[in-house]
Amino acid sequence: MKRIAFHNREKETKEIMDILDDEPSLITFVYGPINSGKTTTISHLIKELPEDYAPFYVNLRGRFVTDYEDFLNVLFEIDEEEGGGNVAEYAKSALKDLGTVSGIPIPINLFERIFEKKDKSKDMFRYIERFFAEISKTRTPILIIDELQVIGDLKIDGLLIYKLFNFFIRLTKETHLAQVFVVTSDSLFLENVYSEAMLDGRCRYLLVDDFDHETTSAFLDKYGFTDDDIAMAWESCGGKPVCLVELVNTKLGSGDITEKTDKMLEEEISRLVFLLARNKETKSDIIDMLTIFASVEEVKYSDSMEIDLLSFLVKQNILFLDSARRTIKPQSRLNLLAIREVIADA
Ligand SMILES: Nc1ncnc2c1ncn2[C@@H]1O[C@H](COP(=O)(O)OP(=O)(O)O)[C@@H](O)[C@H]1O
Ligand SMILES: [Mg+2]
């Protein structure tokens, strides 16, 4: 099968490069609806970064993290060679051969030492800080944690996430040692972050949304879509990259793209119908809330909205809540169309 090339994220890439140009001072939260291309954009950028940067990318997606042991195992990339115990020396040698690391390199003996400690977080943070301090003499370290909400509720001596946020603040605002990016699709997690006093004035938010119309047209045009095809794709999939990629693959495989979009819409409708069937007591409230989207694609959050119900629909990945802008919209164009069909039938 033909591989689909990375498509234009100029605006977002420029925003990130502008951040990287400055001395580290704030934590950057990269957010957006599911499958909008956050991970793809960041991964692509990492590959294209100039030599002055040293990126460390950790993805918690699909990782089962229930304790420190799990967390340390995803955060670090263990180097089976003993490091001799000197972090600065080790960092210097690690720099020579960084390649594509997933996680922060650590020699096995130091890793085991952290493991033995009672207060693991203190030693873990101390190691990372020393490691970054050495790296930062020649390059700017960038720590990127994707899907951080996975450990949002993890309690070890209090919530781990607070310790991490404190550490991220130390790396950015206090010591200016490293750039820190936190990527998440979970808008409820981000809403918590947004109202968290400890992060106030210490972070910024960067939205990676679905492609806009122009970007979508240019993307489909590369794969021989006619103007009519593009209009049809935009009408049903909007600019959701994952959905557009499916259409392109269908077209490349000589399939029928209208049939494909019909099928995708049908699946979204089923998801919503079953969600309503499983929640009989709140069904009419859910429908009331979704009816807002009968004529508009996006609404401003208002405090007259039933917050529990809204949270529920966000958690079910039906709605996307943008706390930075206080807006709410369906997670995708397909979602919007499914909502409209279902409320019309209700
Ligand atoms: N800029 C892009 N160019 C081409 N395909 C993309 C692009 N962004 C996303 N995609 C496609 O969409 C899929 C979902 O994107 P992903 O980055 O995993 O979304 P997110 O991290 O926001 O949930 C990717 O696997 C890829 O196939
Ligand atoms: Mg992702």
C-alpha cells in the first residue's frame, strides 16, 4: 500500500518553533480533538528539528501505568551498560548517540538505584535535572509527554501528576533548563489543568485542530481527488486527518469513497444510538444538550449548561471541550452529522 506522506502543519509547526526559539519559561499544553494529528505533528517535527535541540519523547498511550515501577519504565530508556554513577559524564556520552530515543536514557545501575529508594520521585527528578543540565550546555533538551492524562489519577504519596507539574515548572520557569510539552486529547483532563491554581501563569495552550478547508483540499488534491470528491469529503469528514487518510486509501485501492463515508457515518450513528440506549434515564437530557448542534457547529460554554452531562458527553468522545476558548463542538464532522441524524429521529 502507498504510504501517505505527512501533510502541511505549517501554522502549528511555526508556533512550536517560535516557542523553541525562546528560553524555556512555560509548560506548553498541546491539545485538540481526538485524531486531529497532535502526535503526528509532534513526531514529524522531532524528526526535522535542527541539531541544537535534543528531544525526548514519551508516549503513555496504551501504556498500563498503575504504579511507580510502570511509570519509571515508560519515562526512561534503560541503557544496559553501567554508567559508572556520574550523571554528567553519562549525559555527555549519551549526547553523541541520541538518535530516536523514546524516553530519557539512563544507565541501568542508576535506574536500579532510583528503584530502591523510598521516595522515588525525588531521585528520579534529580537525575533528570542533572541529565538535562549537562545536555543544555550544548543543546536545548525538549521533554515531550504524550497522553499524560493516563496517569492523571495515579496516587503514590499523593497525586503523581502534581509532582510532575511541579517538576515541569522547575524545568521551565525556574531553571530554564528544558522545554516541556504535554500533549493530550482528553479535554476533561485539560479542563482540570486549566483550573489548576499551581499552573496559573506557568503554562500556555496550543491547539492542533482538524485541518481547515484549504489544507483539506490541498491534501486530497495530491491524491487525485476531483473538486466534487473534495466537496463530498469535506461535507462528511470535515478536516479530520484520520478520516481523510481512510478516504485516500479507499481511492488508491479503487474503492468507492461515497460508500466509505456512508459506512463511517453509519458507524458513528450506531455509537450514538447505543449510547442513548445504555443511558435511558438521561436520554432526553442528552438529546436536549445535543440539540444545540442542530443548526450550529460550535457553541460557547455557558454556566446554564448541565456540567455533569457535558462531562459525560466529553468523556464518551462525543463532544470536545476547548477550555482555553470556552467552546464546545462535536469531536468530528462525522459526530456532528450523526448527532443531527439521531436528534431528528428522536
Ligand atoms: N499532517 C498529517 N498528514 C498526514 N496524515 C496525518 C496528519 N496528521 C494526522 N494524520 C493521520 O491521522 C492519524 C491520527 O493522527 P494522530 O496524530 O494520531 O492524532 P492525535 O494524536 O491528535 O489523536 C494518523 O495516524 C495519520 O494517519
Ligand atoms: Mg495522539
